[in-house]
Amino acid sequence: VLEILLSDELFDKYVKMIYKETGIFYEINKKYYVQKRIEKRAQSFDIDLNEYYSMLKFTKSSSEFYQLINDLTVNETYFFRDFPQLRNFAEDILPVFENEYRDRKKIKIWCAACSTGEEAYTLAIILLEMLDEPEEWQIQILASDINSEVLRIAKAGLYDKRSIKEVPREYLEKYFTLHNDKYFICDDIKRYINFKRINLMDEEAMKEINGCDFIFCRNCLIYFDEVSRRSVVARFYESLNPGGYLFLGHSESVGRISSAYKAARMGDTIIYSKPRDS
Ligand SMILES: C[S@@+](CC[C@H](N)C(=O)[O-])C[C@H]1O[C@@H](n2cnc3c(N)ncnc32)[C@H](O)[C@@H]1O
């Protein structure tokens, strides 16, 4: 029998604190999920949930708060997730971009909720496969997440079978090495990616990122509420070059939250771009 130690009132206080700092919003039906994780952290200090709340409140943005966030975030991801959307990127959008910037030969991608890194590495593989002369290009991929633990895994670049199930066999052989049932991403891919901890609700940190040709932020904004979603999408707009693209997850849409972007339907997904004359 679950011992209910967390009143609705205290749950509400936690929700507000987490929301304010991260944009992640928990409805009451997530109480059990949140409670389990808070309990685990509180127990490690041998204090109750009221005391733990006070501790966080007076040391906000502290490493303990971010430890809790590490436990709370949902980090599900895998290589080549949402293949159809990636195909749109690789086969429809990238060739046009390549042609247009054949003299500049520079591409910057921001993978803004990269979790354990699979998405960022997937994008690097796509560039190496699809660009005519990838070695001639200056390829820059910034991969960020709020969760320091997933970034540690991302940097190590070591994956199990579940993560690589959608990787085409040919790429698996070309870009991975198998060692004790684990798949290592090769250094040739790794060198294009810079992993960094960035909280999408941190305005100052977001302002520092600019000149992006493509931003991928897939399956993250579903955890936000409308207000925080709106502000993140508006900041992405500032980080994009005119003509640049924003890719969101399947069920996420900026349609209602920002009319600044130009929306185009491609296959099953909608892809957003920043107008050139902006
Ligand atoms: C489900 S994963 C998505 C991974 C990958 N983009 C994909 O589509 O497979 C969502 C990620 O968003 C991150 N996240 C949640 N809130 C965030 C925030 N405020 N700032 C940055 N990242 C955040 C989580 O830590 C988590 O790794």
C-alpha cells in the first residue's frame, strides 16, 4: 500500500517550483510519478518531503535541484527516431540547402533536447551520407539537454541494442563498432558534436546560441505547458538564420503558438521555417 506523504498542496508547490525553473508542467495525474522521485531524493538526505521542499526552495538552481530534474525527465530516444521526418530533412530540405550554400559550405545544427545523444549522432550520419563532399564542409552540431546524466552517456557514445534497432545495417557497419554487446559510435562522427548542458528556460543561455541553420527539438515540448512552449519557440526563432528550419516532434505544433514561422506540410509532419525577409 502506497503511503501518501505528499498532500495535494505540497505537490502543487513542487510543481510550481519545477515549472518555473524548467518549463516542465505536471498535472495532478502525474502525482505518483513525481512523488516517487522526490521521495527517493529526500530519503537520501533522510528528511521528509516538506523539509526537502524547503531545502530546494532556499538553494534553487543548486546541484540538488538539478539532480532531482535528472530523475524526473523522460529521456526516451533512439537512433533514426521518426524516420519519415528525417527522410524529409535528408532528401528534400538538405539538398536545397547544400546547393544554396555551396560557396559558404558551413552548416550549423542545434539539437536542443538531445537526451543520450542518439538524435545528434543520427544527424551527423545523415550529413556525412547526404552531402556531396562532406569533408569540404564545416559541420557544427550543438547538442544540449537540461539533464547532466544523459549528457554524460551521450559523450561516451556507447549504446545497447535497443537504441540502434532502427539504424540501417549499412550505417551500423560503417559508423559503429561492436564490443561486448555494446555499440560504440565512431570518433569520426563524434568530432562533429559539441555536447552542452542548456536549460531551454534559461534565457541568457539561449541568447548565446545563434546562426543556426536547423534546430531539432523533438519530443521535449510535450512536457511543457503552452506558455513555456511559446517562449522556447520564440527564442529558437532568434537563434535561427533567416531561411532556417525548426523540426519538432510528431505531436508538437507551433501553429497556435507562433505565427512568425512559415509552416509547410511534408509527408506526415509539419516543418517550420524562419522567413528569409525577417
Ligand atoms: C524524450 S527526450 C527526447 C530526445 C530526442 N529529442 C528524441 O526525440 O528522441 C526529452 C528530453 O528533453 C529534455 N528536457 C526537458 N526539459 C528540458 C529543458 N527545460 N531544457 C532542456 N532540455 C529539457 C529531457 O531531459 C529529455 O532528455
